[in-house]
Amino acid sequence: MPGRNFICRTTFYGLALQSIGTERQQKILLQESIEVLKETERALQSSRDQLEVRIKGLKGDLSRANEHVRQEKKEREGIEQQLHDALKMEAVGRIAGGIANELSHLVSMIGRQTGVVLSRLKPDDPLYGPVDDIFRSGGQAAAVTAQLAGLGFHDGQVRQVLSVKAVLEEIRGVMRGLLPASIDLSMIIEDAPMDVEVDREGLEQVLLHLAVNARDAMPNGGRLLIEAKQAFPGHEGGSVNGRGGILPKVLIQVTDSGNGMSLETQSHMFEPFFSTKEMNVGLGLTAVYGIVKQSAGQVDVVSRPGEGTVVRVALPLVRQGRPSAPSILAHVAAKGQETVLLVEPNEIDRKLALSTLLRHRYHVLEASSSVEALLLTQRHSGAVHVAVSDLMMPEISGRDLATRLLKHHPMMKPLFVSGYDDETMVSHRLNPRYLLRRPYRQTGLVEKVRELLDT
């Protein structure tokens, strides 16, 4: 019996050891399987991460491609709009030039014939007044005709290299004179080279028209900010509404806190004869558009009703090294204390002339009407050397004004501005030497003033 029990125990322990060995082998196999599964999981995770990276990259590529397409579409639409605007305004310029030419002949005929009639009538003749009124109305028509002639965008400009910074600093006082005390004018001019190739008179006209438009949008006062800076690729404001073209540029930005404009108004604001103001011909912003385009620039407007207006004018930056044109012409500058009485109802024309005369060191008495001119000269203690006045003015004509002024300033030289031609003026017994015909350049004005003073 003891031997039998020994055999049983031995068999039991053998079986137990065998089971333990089998379990260990299974455990090892399971652990190996787990490691294999873990390795497979890591490989799958790595593949997943790589796939996510690739998907993210593809999404980024797709997003960039979509953005590139949108940008190209925006630029294409901008170029198409520029082409459309350029063709439209070029057609306007041609039509305006043709109309101005035809009107000029008709107006000149009215002027010459009224001159013939008036020469045969006495001042107390009942017909003298009505015929003279016809002559005056013809003069007003001649002035509008001159404005139309000025819309020939490709004619008359004298482009030269100028510093925008210098022009703004020189015209600041004149611009301030356009604004009431209730409007705060400030300028921020970047301290960097800002040379552009433009017509100086045209650039000043652009600035004055934009200032007047901003003023009229702020009847109760406000803020007018004029900024000038260089604009480069990636620079904020460097591209004008997606139409900036080739950079770098000089950006002139005029911002007002006025009433703003609707999209409908903005779409027509550069068209001839469009105006939101009463008693306004509506050619100012048309001239602005033409001047800027002729200088290879762009002009754009951002505005919303009640939120003010921002006008951006971008002009190509001239490379350094090109000499700038002088601010004044020495041969026509003032010689000592020479006073010019400037009488001009049109404020833009008056301020342009004022800017030119002041820059050439003349002392200027500025008046918007004949009555104001008489009051100014009464308060002025010195001599008046030249009186520049429009020939046709309400209340007192330019000729009558000169007659009154000569009583107190016998050495004064009159210079009459008119849209009539020399032949018409001769028929009205006016010496062409004392005439300046519209449209005229400011250099022509200062040359005529100097000519009269030197004779």
C-alpha cells in the first residue's frame, strides 16, 4: 500500500508540473501575442498619424489653392473694373472734349456778336442791359466749357518728380483756409522718401477737391485726417482695394468723420455732372479721377452711411536718385513786396492760384467776390500792384471793379480771366494783354502776373 501511494503522488505531481509548464508556455505565447498586437497597434497608430499629417497637408494645400484662386479672381475682377473705368472715362474725356470744342465756337460767336451790338449802343439804351446780360451768360457758359475742356485727361499735364511730403507741407495752410473752425485738420506724413512723378497743379487740385468734399460731408464739424506714407507688398494699405497693381507706391489717404455714402452714390461719384450738392456742376471728382489715372495711379473709396469716408490715392513711388523739380520758378517770383489782389468766385480755382502765388512769394489779398475785394482793399494800407479777377462776376463785373480800384491804386495792372477767346475780347474793346483765357495753367497765371509787373 505505501508503494502504491507513492506512485499516485508521483503521478499527481508530474501531472501538476506538466500543467504548470503548459500554462507557462501559453502565458509566454499570450505575452508574445500581446507584444505583437501592441507592435501592430503602434504601427497602425503611426500610419494613422502619418495619414492625418498628409490629410492636414492636403487640406492646407487645398485651402491655399482656394485662397490663391480667390485672390486671383479678386485681382482679375479689379483689373477688369479698372479697364472698364478707364475705357468709360476715356470715352467721357473724348466726348467732353468734342462738346467743349463745339460749345467754344458757339460761345465765342455769342461773345463777338454781343460785342458788336454793345459797341453801337449807348449805356442808357434800353437794349444795352439785356444784351450785356447775354454777354455775361455767355461768359458763364464759357467757364463751364473750360471745365469740360479740362476733362481731356491726356492733355495739358506736365509731369515732374515731386515730393508728396513737400507738397502737403506747402499747401497745408491753403487747405486749412477751405475749412471752417469746426473741422479739425491733422496731417500724418511718414518720414521717408515719397517722390512721385505727377503734375504738381494736378496733385494740388486732387488734394483741394478731396478736402472740399470732406468738408461738405461734415456740415456740423468733425475731423479731417490726411496721411501720406510708403506702401509696400504686405504693408497694410499697400494695395488699394485689391487693385493696387505693382508696388511700391505712395499712399495718400484722406479720412473724414462725415455722413458717409451709400454704395449707390459711390458707384457714380466719379462720373461727370453727378453731384449730391445743389448748385454744383459736378466735375470736381471726375477731374480727380482723370488726374490720378494720368499719373499711373489708382483712387479708391471706402464709405458707409453715418461712418465717414476714406479716399485712398496710390501713386507709383519714384526710385531714389532722380532729381526733384523746384517748388518755384525763379524768373516769375516776386521782386520785393508785390501785392496781388485775387478775386475768384470758384474756391478751388482761387485756392490753386493762391497756393501758386504764395509759393512764388507774392503778398496776396484773397476775395471770393467783387464786393469782398473792395472791402479788402479799403482795409489794406499798402499798394495793390496787380488785380486778378474773373471778367464776369455777379453784382460788379471785373471791368467795373478794376475801374473803381484804379481810382485809389492808379499804378495797378488789371488781369481779367475769361473763357472767351481774344477775338471776342477785342470786340468788347479789351486789350488781350490784360486777359488770361480759361482753362489756364497756374504757371501761365504767375507768368502773366510777372509780365504785367515788369512792363
